[in-house]
Amino acid sequence: MYDHIRQKLARGETIILDGGTGTDIQRRGVPMSSSTWCAEANVSHPDVVREVHADYIRAGADLIIANTFATSPLLFNALGRDDELLEIDRAAVKLAQEAASGHPVAVAGSMSTMRPVVAGSDRTEKQREWPEAEARALFKRKADNFAAAGVDLIMMEMMRDADYSVWATETAQATGLPVWIGISVERHGGKLTGFGREDQDFENVARVLSALKPDAISIMHTSPNDTDEAIDILRKYWKGPIGAYPESGYFTMPDWTFVDIIPPEELVARSRTWKSKGVTAFGGCCGLGPDHITALSKAFHA
């Protein structure tokens, strides 16, 4: 189901992505895990997960992302749950595929470099590092599992640095599947850096990840207020398709706090500005739900 997405990208046509899957699962009453956030929902509450995907499709999404962000190879390795990751991912992909059945919608697998998160915050623990060879092997197991499960593409999400993000992306590309890179940024001392990696200058991250030549690069899980500047910087190094799907609200592990959520009409207005900068794929990340995707679809698919 990726051919029509590829054709849209080539023609510069608008693509509507889904919204925040994990946060919408929480919004529907599913308890979040204190160690793996929304990952367990794929096996504990499959009907809810499937319905979240279905609602995004009804809202007009051309592409949905399986609930596999939180099954990070680094996180599950730190927890001693490497094999469980593969089982959870297969369940997650199947749920997304079931929701997409009969619809011209592509199903992506999400891969992150998420580590254990400090309780009550959105900061990851940094005490442990993985040698490059070990990290690549962990990422490869997840990517190969995606390929075996039949995803249409792999979405690298919350890429934020010039080390782990590169290793993870290259293992995804080695599957032969289409790969999108989603970069997350935040502001430190007036300068944009990788989200949670204040040691990583965003401009360098954009340069390094652009050199990997994915199918598309998005600015995602980033404040709408920082997305404009991030797009401008990315454009210096990347001439291919660009997406934008911001976050809104606050994360205090293990729950998303739904406050200060950008209204759907404001997201549309911001997206029109991003479109003027060359962005052609629009959606939402954490905190944004089906109402936001409905508004985007009506604005750009009309």
C-alpha cells in the first residue's frame, strides 16, 4: 500500500498522517505502564488500539503508524525483555493492519531510540550506553521483525542525535523498506538541539540524517512554536519531501498531560504556514487526536 504514498511524494501532493496513537490510547482509559508507557496496550487492550487506528483512518489519514514507538530496542534491552519486544510488535502491526484492511492506507512500523524514562518527567536515563555494534544488532532485530510482519514502511521517530539515530536508521534501510526519518527538537539557551540530547546541535543532526537519503524527513514531536525554525534549518540540508507532526501538552512518565493542547483550527493554520515552506505531509504526535486529523484532512484533502 505504499505505492500511492510514493507517488504522492513524487508529485508533491499532500499526505495526511495520523495523530498521537499512544496518547489517544491513554485518553480512552487504558492505564500506561510505569516502565514501557503505551507498549503493553497492544496485548492488554487490543480492541482499543485497533479502534484508535480506525478512528484516524475515518478522520482521513493516508498513513497510520503501528503502536511500536515505546517498544524501543534500547528500552526493552535495559529491561531484559528483548524477545517480548518482537511479540508485542507483531501484535501491534497486526492491529494496525486489521484497522487498515479495505482502505487505501499505508501501515508503518515506528522505531525509536527511547531509553528508560525518569518517572514523572519526559527525560530519559543516560547512565547506560550501548556500544555501536550492540545497538545496531538490537535495532536490526526490530527492523527485520517489521519486515517479516509486512509493514509498508518504517518511521524512525524522535531521532535526535548523530549516533544512535544513524545506527537505527541504517538498520531500517537495510531491510529494503521505505524509511521516513522523524526528527524531534527542543530549545536550549535559545538554540535548537535534539530532544533530550542538549549535547546535539540540531543543525548537525539535520545535516547527518539528511545524508542518509530517506524517503522523507519530518519534524515531529516538537513544539509547534519551534517547528518553523526547525523546518528552515532542515531545508538547508534536505531537498526531499518534508513532513510536520508536532506534539502538544506535557509528558510526566507514564502519563500524558492534556493541557495547553493546540486547537485543531490553529494546527491547520500553522500547517498552512509549513506548507508554504515546502512541507507536504501533515499530522500530529503526542496529545493530538482524531479531531486534529479530521481538521487537517478537511483543509488539505478538499
